[in-house]
Amino acid sequence: MNKIRVALLAGGDSSEREVALRSAKAVKEAFDRDKYDVTLIDVHGKQWCYVDSNGGRWPLNKDDFSLTVSGVRYEFDYAFIIIHGTPGENGMLQGYLDIMHVPYSTGGVVPMAVTFDKVTCKRVVASVGILQAKDVLLRRGDEVNADKIVEKLGLPLFVKPNASGSSCGVTKVKCVEELAKAVEVAFGESDAVLIEEFLAGREMACGVLITDKKRVLMPVTEIVPKNDFFDYEAKYTAGMSSEITPAQIPDELRDELQGLAEKAYRICGCKGLARVDFMVTDNGPYMIEINAIPGMGVGSIVPQQIEAMGMNMGEVLDLIVEDTI
């Protein structure tokens, strides 16, 4: 049987680059080597390169999505995208691959753009009745009237980049005097800033993979950060958060969260693997966001859920490739 030649597109250009490279390393190791010939391509600015074991860099030919190494040319059958942030999670890379007629592992241009843009995703998901935190959206040049924002949303509140991930640029604001600085920090990551009311509750996450042949709603994980919230340090520093999989919650709540995760996944047009995050409050679950390319490194939430289901990463990758190739 001929192996499927996979270009594993990794890295990217956002603050999440190093996290994405760690995810890509874990994904590469999980692919079944009897079925796939996987080449990791580091996508960084205009330089898309395969880096060999000696540190040699071999550029991908973006004119035909091929790679030539030491005079040997390789053509790829498939692209597996494991870039958090731009250009992999916002639809830009998918647009290029569509032009090249190369199948890939995620949703298309529009679904990726929708899920990456937080306020757009909120509006789409709210249309099917999933609860959302109250918010204020600011674009560059907008007046920041801190008193009016606090009057509407209360304190504390969260200030976050509208198009970013891994909690980069996110601030929990506890007094009105902190708001302007938090907005400035968020604008460092995105051209728009989303300010949301604080939701008191328990943070939960649910992985989703729906293919033509299989529907996988993963065990719910409860996230208990040691910091004030699940920030970058809590996400990626060992010991800074507890992630309980499966969450110790009633079956009824588990079923509700899995159902909401599936509803959000479907209304946004997701493909491949996604993770939907919630805050479970006294008024019910509120969706926080959809991660259309979730972290897959050692210790990440979705790999924990896959293990808790009794599956392994290789089986999940098979499902994704079979459905999208």
C-alpha cells in the first residue's frame, strides 16, 4: 500500500507559535508510519521550510506545494494543519490550500475565520440559543469610555484580543483604572478588542470530532487554574492548573455540555478536531470560545480526553484524514 504523503504544517506567526510547534511534534509522533509519510513544514512568514536533522532548511515550493530535498522532489497528498493563530486558525492557509487543490484537516476558509473571530463566533453560536457573556467590542480608533463599559458589564471583567488564542493579551480587570492599560495590551495582539462580563462558575471543555462515519463527543474536562484565571502560564506551565478528565459532574450536565459543544461545532461548520470551552454558572453553561485547532501537545486537554475515551491519537488522526482527504 502506498503511504499518504502528509505535509504537517506547523508553527505560524502568532504568539502561539511555540505552542503550535510542540503540538506538531506530538501529532507527528502519533501518525501511523505504516500508513503515512509525514514531513513537518515550519510555516513562518514567507519562509515555509522543512528542517532536516542537521539543521538544513529546504523551502517548500508554494507554486505547486512540493518539496525538493537534495535533488529529490516530493509531492504531498494532504496537509495536516496544526498552527494555532495566524495563518492556520483564521482561514488564510486554508484559502491557499483550496487554490492548490490540496485537501486538509480543518474546516474551510469561512468556518475558520468565524471561529477565530471571537465576536463573530459568539453571534453565530447565540443564534442557536447557546448562552454568551455580555460584551463590548472595540476597534482601533474607538473611544474607550471606561465608566460606560463598567456600567454595562460590571467588575471584574475580561479584556481580550478579538482574534488570538492561548490567552495571549488577556487581562482580568478588577477596577476601572486598569481598563485602559488592558485594552492597550489586547490591541497588541489583535485589531479589535473584546471586553466581556465576568462569569462566576466552573470552567469546562469538551473535544468534538464529527465525520461522515463517526460522531465523537469526548469526555468533559474541568479546568481549575491556580492563577486568577486560565491564562497562558496556567495553560502551559506544569503544575499551574488541574485538569480533571472526566470532570466530576452529574451525567445530566455532561450530556448538556456535550450537546452544546456539538451544536456549536455544527453551526460554525467545523471539520476535524475542535474543542469547545464553557463556563458553567448558576444560570447554566455559557460558551467561552471554540478552539478550531486545539492544543495537541503532551498534557494538552484534548489528548487527555482521547486517552480517557480509551482511544489513541493515531486512531483520531486516521478518522480526520479519512474524512477530509
